[in-house]
Amino acid sequence: MKLKLPPRIKVLEALGAIADGRIRKADDHYEVVSSEGDRTYIVKVNGNKVSSTDNGTTYRGYVGYPIIAVLMLEGRLPFNEKVSKSLKGIDWRRLNEQYKSYAKVEELVKKIAEERGVKKEEIDTTVEVVLNELKRIPLEKAP
């Protein structure tokens, strides 16, 4: 099954996870710790076949933020260190549950990043570049 493109905010969540140092390489997989630290997602990448135990990948069939983060670390997706650092320490899960709108959370997060010296336009460009690259990679959900 081909995975769908994720919501825009998942690119930002991936960048935040990298900035927070929440990704660890194990023998045959990666472990990605959630923003609240209470969950650990297992990500496996074998060429264009990927799997992750996050809800977006497992239940909604899109490329979840743990996969995006791993592909960035592997050099398969573009990574913007400046944008990543501006998203450090954000409690994504709490914000998503509080606002119940990815668009609202994205706007709030952009304001935080702007206060940390990154313009909204740079964030939008980063998201678009990553999503465009994801369109080019035929990622399939591995069993």
C-alpha cells in the first residue's frame, strides 16, 4: 500500500523531533520518542518500504512524522537545521489536542519560530520542499 502525503504540520513535528534529539538508531530500526516522552514509535526503513507505529502511519495511511524525521536523518529528505532548531521543545501532542486543528497549531508554531528568528516564509518553503520530495519517493507501507 502506497502511503499518502502527510498533513503539513507533520514535517514541522519531524524537524522538532530532530532538534529535541528524540530519535535513536537501534540495530534494525529507529526509535522516536513522542514530544511528551510517554510513547516510543518504532520506525523501519528498507528502501522505499517503511513502517512506523505512529497513529498517522498505522491508522490513517500517511507518512507519519517519525518516518519523515528518520528519512531526514538518513539524508533522503531535505533537512533545514535553522528551522529545526526553532522548533525545539514544542509539545506537539498537547497543542494538537488543545486546538484540534493542524492549521491553528501550525500558525502558533510559526509564531514561536518567528520569535526565535525564523521567518514564516522560510518555514513554508521548508515544508513545501519536503512535501515535494515526498511526492517523488514512492513510499510503501511495509507489513
